[in-house]
Amino acid sequence: MGADRPKQYLPLAGRPVLARTLARLHEAFPEARLCLCLDADDSHFDPAWVPFADWRRTPGGAERVDSVVNALAAIAADAADDDLVLVHDVARPCVTVGDLARLLAAIADDPVGGLLAAPVADTMKRDDGAGRVRATEPREGLWHAYTPQGFRHGLLRRALNDALARGDAVTDEASAVEAAGLSPRLVSGRRDNLKITHPEDLALAELVLSAQEQAARGTSMTRPEATARDESSMKGV
């Protein structure tokens, strides 16, 4: 990002990215227990940004998989093997409450678990290692993997530890579960669940949040009018 601090602490519409992500998660899951992975020497974090009543902090790792393994170990004493764990990238502050609820409903009784994702819409090119196109890949059946990704605590912990022991490349939780021979459920999510990775992503995320808030206000404004029309119709009958 070329910034003076980690990207999760950069300002996004007046608040740190991390604070906005946690607020969105809390809006969807106010009773959930949170385990937040942060570097041990992180001096930017402010506990006031955490809206969850029940939360803990655990050290992050060199890679995403290391942080998730640390978090799963940190909650092991309190979590049963079949407890559902959702893993979310704090750099995705635009995930909607609707998508969060849809994911939970889809995997609540699923024996494997699943993740938010979206079908690939763009033409996919594979390079030749020298900055030129080697081939065009068929996009049918390809999906962009988002977060949250949700799996049972015991299953996910075993899958991640086994993958690391084999030396597998673990880019997300689903890839470890796949390596265990299982097929996570793909839950279609909105394409505006973007990940802040490059400087221009901050401006795009701000536009997305603004559009989402405007849409929410518009929905809430139309409800009383719809109710009034419904009541008038009923009285007329």
C-alpha cells in the first residue's frame, strides 16, 4: 500500500478499515465470539474499535494460514469440534449483512462448510512468465473466492494442520479442506465484497460503502410508504 501503517488501520470514510469490518460483522452476528489475530507488537490497534462483547486477541502469523491456525488453537479450550467458525479477512470491509446471513444459512447444516464466492465474469489469461499471454483459460466453472469462509472447528483445524504438515500451499481455508478430500459449498455473494490490496482500493471501497448506505436508507424510507398503501387498500376492502 505504500502507507505508514498496515492497511487495516488506514482511514476509510472516517474510520479505520478494521473498525468498519468489525462493525459490519457485529451487525450480522452480534452474539458471536470474536478472535482477532494481530501482531504481538501492533501499536496501532485500539480496543475501542471492537463492538463484540465476547472477544479475545491472539498473535497473527507470517501468512494467513498461520494466523488462522493460531486463532483456532486459541479458542480450542472453549470450542467444540462441531462449532461453526467463520474466518474473515479484515481487509474486506464491504461485505454486506445480507451476504453474511446468506452464508450462515447455507452452511449451518452443511456437513463440510463453505465460502462466499462469485462466478468469474472476465476473460482469464495465463501468462508465459515473460509478460505475454500463453493461453486463454476457459472461465466456465471458475469462481472468485471471498470471505468469510465457514467450517466446523475440528474439521478446519485438522485440515489446516495436515496441509501444513504435507507442505501444501494453503491460500485460504477452503483449499485446505479441499486437500482433505472434501468439497466446500460455494455461496454466491455480491461482487462489491472487495479486498483492499492496492492504494486505489481504498477510494473504491469508500464509494462502495457510500452506495450501500444510500441503498439501505432508500429501502428504509420506502417501507412506511408501502405500509401506508397496504393499509389503505385493506381499509378500502
